[in-house]
Amino acid sequence: MKFSKQQTTYVSDFTKFLTEMKQNNPSIEEKQRAGRAILWDKAPIDLDLRRREQESRVKQQPYVYQTKS
């Protein structure tokens, strides 16, 4: 149910720019997906491996340059 007249033929300048850019550079979406995969799509965390790594860490002295004599 429409309450007012809506213009369905209007396309913003930014939308026009994006469609033209995608038409001129069809590989741009693949590059975006590859960039996203590098930064955001991570492998699941292995909780057992993470626990073992934390347990195997050597405790550091509070003051590193002080020697025990």
C-alpha cells in the first residue's frame, strides 16, 4: 500500500558512478572479496592449541634488566 507518489525512475549520482565504475572495471568486486578475505575472514580458533600456547609461555620478570644474584 503506497501512501504517496514515489519516483521509481530516480537514480542518484553516486549510484550512477558505482554502476559505471563496475562496468568499466569488472574485476573490482573480486579484488574487494580478496581484500576482505585477507583482513576479516579468519580460520576458526583451535581452543586446545591456544590453551597449550598460553601454558607454555615463560613468565617474564617484573623488571627485565634486573639479574637475580
